[in-house]
Amino acid sequence: MRTQVVIIGAGPSGLLLGQLLAKAGVETIVLEQKSKDYVLGRIRAGVLEQGAVGLIREAGAGARLDREGLVHDGTEILFQGNRRRIDFKALTGKTVTVYGQTEVTRDLMDAREAIGAPIVYEALDVALHDIESDRPRVTYRKDGVPLEIACDYVAGCDGFHGVSRRSIPEEKLRTYERVYPFGWLGVLVDKPPIGHELIYVNHERGFALCSMRSMTRSRYYLQCRLDEHIEDWPDDKFWEELTRRLDPRAARDLQTGATIEKSIAPLRSFVAEPMSFGNLFLAGDAAHIVPPTGAKGLNLAASDVAYLSRALIERYKDGSRAGLDDYARKALARVWKAERFSWWMTSMLHRFPEASGFDQKMQAAELEYLFSSTAAQTALAENYVGLPY
């Protein structure tokens, strides 16, 4: 087989890239290690920047998002029993949209199937060859049969544990990482959310977040220890602890019930440089991870895809490699700003087990300054709604 671009990974970054390239007439094949049902079963974040929403529309997959997405003009932060609202729209003129990553993935899958573009699910033992040459190859097994695709370029959109980043020689790659000393315990419940916008909570017992997937399905998170397990958190214990961390009004409005999903996720910041090697280009979690506090994971993947799709389209339309040669620099400049914002939000809102009394006072001063300063609120808002790309 031969194609122009092989995309490794059928998550939202790989599918979005495939759609944007297909609409520009660039041939692609998407290879995915897991089954379609497995991919759609992954529960992930659901806050989209305006830039990401625009790309999904451009890819021809925005109809359901426009119908069902919840547009948020701001968010609330709860500290010392008081809630303050950060008005994104008033401060920046922009908003965010709550729409689950699973739904984004489903819409992009449907859009790709509608144009007949190929996705190979359960492609096993994927390996990249000759990525430094002008004739890269990708090999894999499907139903026990070994197969090979010749291509011009490979896009590594296969996540943190995927093969793409591992295909870059160790001596050519530099990684930066911060592992946080806590995790997020998250639950889904088919109950209406507490309010119309997200509520971030800094509490002496630990961080909490009140979020949603729709006006009938809520998503809640609690900061927890890394050595805890799902079995340690029956539903009653979760709701009791969440209630302790909320203000009286939010606790009164909280509707509890049997959870339909429960998971514990560790938090880390991670960046790999460079994001390209030869004719391999990394995008999304294959190149970087952010703690979810800043709602940047899927949005960073979208900005990578924006840069990479434009560069590949330029290559095929104009014959210029300028965009591809500059891809890693452009993408990383935005990645590090998002990493900084996600680290800052995480540091400001969580309780760190090693924190001294001085550290806690600094955290309180940071929040009090945020609440009292329009400039500080504007800085938070412009980062939250998304820096331009």
C-alpha cells in the first residue's frame, strides 16, 4: 500500500488531522492499535477553546457540537468558603464550550467514515521505518497478516505510550517532566450539574472540581493520594467528601446518585523535544502531557494539528517544506505557554503534602490577588479560553 501521510492513532488529534488533510485533497491512512469501541470508551476532558471548536467545524464535524455543546462565558473559583467568578467573555470577548472528548472523537469518526477515508482498527505491532529518509514505511499486523504502507510523512498522534515518540533515537530526544504528588478521583453521574459553569475548589482537605458533560450528566473530581484505589471510594464516601469541600449553597444544590464511571488519574507535566524527527511529526499526547487543571490537553492537541495540517497542505499545494521545518518551533512555543498555565493552575488550587506554612500563605496570597485584580483575572481568562495560533 501507499499513501501520502500515515497517521498513527485514531484519537481526536489523529482524526482531526486526517479530516483537515482529506478536505485539502491529501491522502491519509489512520492506524489505531485498539478497537473502535475501546477508543470510544475512553472518558476524557470536555472543555474546548474557541480555536478547537473552529477546527472541528473546519473539519466538517461540528454539527452536533454546535447543537449540544454548552457555551460557558466564565468559571467560578471557591476559596475559604467564598466563590468568585472569572468572566471570560467580559475580559477577553471569548468563551469556551463544554463538549466531551468522547463525543468529539465519535463525530470525527463519523465524518471520516462519511467520506470513505480509511481507518484500520486493531493494527498491531506498528513500527516506523526509514523516517529520516524520503521514503518512510510503516509496518503492522492486521488479523495476523503482516502489512506495509509506504508514505511521504508519518504523523505520530498515538498518545504518551505510543510507538511514535519511541521511534526517535534516545540521543535525539530530550524530555522534561514534573510528576505531581496526588491524583484526581473522577466520577460521572446522570444528574444535573450544580450550576451552569465549572466550579474550581481550593479547600484545606484538597482540590475539587464540579464539571459537566451536559445539563443532565455531571463530572466531579476530588484530589486524592496516589496510593488510593477505586475500591477505597464507594459512592457514599465520594459524595460525603465532595460535600465537605463545597460551600453551603453548592452543597445544597448538589444532586447525588449512583456513579456510572469512576477512575483515578495521576497528574504530570511532560514535554518531549523536538516534536519532529526526519519525516515523523508528533502531535498531542505523544509529545506533551498537561495536568487537567487548565483544561489544555485536547486543546493543545488541536493547536498542534492546526500547525501540522497547514504545513502539510502547504507542502503538497506549493511544494514548500518551510512549514514542516518550522512546525516543532511553532508548536512548542505554544505548548510551553500552556504547560506554564496548567502548572500554575495546579499549583494554585491543590494542597501539596510537602507544603510548608509559608507555601500555604503564598497560595492564599496568589488567590486573593487574583480575586482583587482585573489584570490577573484577564491573564487567567486569556490563557483559559486559549492563546491564538
